[in-house]
Amino acid sequence: MRLTIPNPLGPPLTFDTSNFSHLSDTLSASLPSGWHRRPHVRLLSLFLVVLLVFAWRPAPPFPPSWKSEYGAERALPQLNGVERYGEGREGRYVRFDVPVETGFNHQLQRILLHHHLAVLGNRSLAFDPVVIDDTWFSFRIFGWPWRSAKIPLSAFVATTISGFEAFYQAPRAVPSPYYSSVCPSWRQRTYTLKTDSTPDGELELPADGQARLHQLQVLLAGSDDGCIRIQGEVFDDSFFDSHGPLDLLETFVTSPVMKHFAFSPTVLSILNRAIPSLAPESSLYDLSRDSRMWSSSPGRMSGWKHILAMHLRRGADWEDVCDEKGHRAAPFVGFNKYAPLPGNENVPTPPETVEATRMGLYRAKCLPQVLDIIARARRMRKNHPLLRSIYLLTDAHGPWLDEVRMWLESEGWDHVWVGREDIYPRWREREVGVAVDMEVARRAGVFVGNGFSTTTSNIVVLRQRDGLHPDLTQFW
């Protein structure tokens, strides 16, 4: 594509955007002689080039702007005068800390629990964007093409903007910029968690998950303060490593937040385009706002019983993560510890297990090899004859993934789909592709997950909410 830029010092500058390496030559040839001896003019021209190029961002290397999603968050009725009890400038709010640069699902499992607490405490949740990289840039400049550093939460999930809280006489959630405008520092009541790094914190939480929820519910509901800020991680990594998530699983999966949980129209529209291939007999998702708000179970459509979904983690550092889990005989993460789910009965290993045996078991469950994947697919099809196609949730690419796909296709499956290659190959859609994968896994006839992954943990919660039999949700 060719781009023409106005030039106050001469004729317009025209250059090919696919070849930025020649930009300096183009500028030098187009500008008047002696321009290089005028620093202020040189800086002005460079500024104009940068300004116009950054304003023009229709395709890689620039990330998507997520303009419509941010616009939907700013247009929420509770932000624009259509207020109910507990909303507006004199409303009741709570804001929690969410760890950043930890991946979408790492943040999502906390956001869902925070939202659950906000509804229990009769407060409006102040939610933040999903932070991919904690930088003041709007995008990650390292890597190609450039990726968004922050993505609006409403690009992933609809729950925080659907307004479902109205069913329960609770204040509706708001984006964090609105919270900052109605909750200046003088109006906030801040509670700091007591931890090793903040020993002087005034809020000490019990280890039991249900007791922790109850303590915070009493605090939020009973306080007369309009704006409450909780500093520190209410649900940190040690909590998700503990038995705590199982203590609250039963009440959590039946909570209003989970009852009304649905992925965003952005995500579901991608699936609507793919449904004719994925599940030809399935209905398309209704993406209207009324459907998302008033349905008692938005997004909980009938399952795709012909699909076997398999989660294959293969990130750059995942092998090291698996080894670390094995060395300390770590438990499964979060809700993956739910006992009835096949595959978690021998994790963690007993203390007397010899190291070689322990490490071999952990690698098999955390980093399954090609032959293990093929064997599991065969067994699942034998045990569940309705399965005809495979969907791979994976961050892998290259020869290893090609080999997995080749061998599975040779086994006679109707289809072997890889999300990023077959369902959301477009550069913009890949930024929310993990949510597309999760929705397919939620509806799959059988799901084989990775017990050490927060992605699998969140899928487990969704499948438990949907009432699927435990035998249909397994681990490697």
C-alpha cells in the first residue's frame, strides 16, 4: 500500500508502507536542500511522519484499537445518568488489585471471583482492562507484529457490561476510569492485606476459601464507605495452589456471576463465522444486548458432542514450568483439583515417590508427547463413540504441531482444527483467540485439559456450571 503525507516544505511525500526501510531515502529526496542543517524543521517533519503513521493503523504491524469495545464500556447506562441504587457519584463501589502481565486466564479467574464478591457485598465492581504488558505504550513494541499491551475486558467477556446485576438489586459494574472519577482519594477507604511483604496490613484473610469469601462479603456489605479499595491479591497464587478454590467451588458455580457468564460478542461473532464448519447443525449465537442481559443463561447453548477438545501447552518456558512443578510435587492449579475429574487422582505424588518416577509422571501430565496425544484421542473415541472431530487448544506452532495434526488426521478423524490456524487466523482476532478456544472447549463433548494450566481451570468451572458429567472433563 502507498501512503501520501503532506509536506509543508515541498511536494507531498509518497512511499510504500510495505517497505519502511526506504523511508529515510524518500524523505531526503523529497525535502528541500539544506533541510538537514535546520534541526527544528527536521524534527517537525519526523513528528508529522510519526503522527500520521500512528493515526493510520488498519493492519499489522500495528495492533487493533478496540475502539468499539472501549466505546461500549464508556456508553454503559450507569455511567450516563441511568442510575439505580448504589450507582452514580454517590454509589457503592469496590476495586481489587489484579496481577498484570500474567496472561488472560490468570487474570480472569481472579476477576470472576472479585465480581462474585462485589455482587455478594452489594457493590459495583470497578474492572480494569486485561493487561498483557505493563507499559505506558498502548502496544507491545517488542515482537512482530506489534500486540496490544492492554485489551478491554469487554473484548473477552460480556459479564461486566451486560447489566445482569439488575436481576439481584445489585449495582452494575463500571470500568476503572469511571471509578477513579467518582472515587477520588479522599472518598476511598483502603484496606491493605496482611502478607509477608505488607506485615502492617489491617486485613488478614483465612486460608479456607468459603471463610475468605464470607469475611470479605461482611466487610463490603456492612461498610458505610461508598468507595472501598482492596490492596493486595485477595486470591493469589498460593490460594490457587491450596485447597481454597475447592472450598468455594459449589457456591461459585451457582453464583449470579457464573450463571450469567458469557464470552463477548467479539468472541462469539468469530465463532458464528466458524459454526458452519465446526458444528453445521448448531444455531448461531444471539449477539444482541437484550439477549446477553435478560437471558438467565447467556451463551449456555447445547453442547457439541462430536468434538474432542484437547489442551496442549507448549509455550517457550512451559517445559521449565513443568519441571518446576515436578521438583516440588505441586498440586494441580485452582479448580482442576476437583476430585471427581479423571486424571487428578495421582497428583500430587506421595512424598516417598522416587524422583525419576515423579518427574516422569509430571512431564506426562504437563507436557504430553505426540504418541501420548494420539493414544488418548484413540481411547476417547473408543469410550465416547459420538466423537468425530478434534479441536486443539494450543500455543504451539511449527513442526511439532504439524506432526501432531498429521498423525491425528491419519487416524481417520473428520476434522482436526487448530484455533489460531483454522478458526481465528486474522491478526486482530488472535488477540482474543484464547477466549474462542475456551468457548469451544466449554461446549465440546469431551475435554482433555492440562491440570497445571489456569486456562483449563477456568474451562473446568464453566463445564461444572453447565452440569456436565465429570467423566467428560479429564486431564492428561
